[in-house]
Amino acid sequence: MITTVLMIEKPMVPTDVQLVTTLHGDERQSFVVLMQPRGDQDRLLRALDDVALGELRDAVQEADVPEGEEAEGPAQAALGHSLDALRATGAEAVGRLIDDHPLDLLTSVVEETGADEVIVLTAPHYVEELFHRDWASRARHRVGVPVLKLFAHAE
């Protein structure tokens, strides 16, 4: 059985579920899903990413999206939806929200579960990627297993 730690930022859509559950052919899979609630991140960086992607409407609406404690409810719902979708494919799946220090939690989960790999399923974050400050780039130096970065699909 392949054990994958899967870091996500939003609910997985069917295309994402199919992508991560078919990477290893017919081999049984187990997922530990870590969901990052939208925290007190820099709105300017997110707005710049939206502009770079040509999504000007999203850049303007950044202030309307819940953050911090207000984001925990939607994040918990997104995590539940994603776990259900993974389980529907026959995969084992458990998960939790990331409180603080995502990379510390990721490292400990990889060690505790003996994970074979980490998949970071994320929207493009061009500014962070440019400076190698995105999760996948930083995780590659810490977790001791292969880290694959995939871009999440829109609904």
C-alpha cells in the first residue's frame, strides 16, 4: 500500500481526486490529508497571483474571503468533502486541519505514518514559487520523501 500525505488548500474536485488516486495504477492507496485553512496570509501576494493569472475579479474580491478563525468552518467542510471523495474511490483517507507551522506538521505526519510521498495540491502561487517559498519547495528540504507539486483544478 502506498501512503501519501496530501496537502490541500481547497476542496478537491473530481479531476483532482482522479489524478491523485491513479498515480500508482491499481496499487492500494492510503491518504493523510492536511487542509490549510485560509490564514493570515499576505493578501497582496494572493492578489498578485490573481493578477498574474488574469483573474482580476478574484484580485479585487480578496478582502471578501474569510481568513483566520472565520475560515476554519469552511476548511473543515472542504476537508470532509475531500476525504469523502477519496474514500469513494476505494482509498483509505484520514485528515486534519493545519493549525500552525504547516511544514513542522507535515514532517511529523510523514515520520509518524511512514509515508512514501508527499503531494502538494495547490493553486499557482507565482510570487512564492519565484522565491522558492511555496510549500512544495520548502518541504523538499525537510521531509525525506519525494514531494510532488500538482496544480489544483477549478470546479
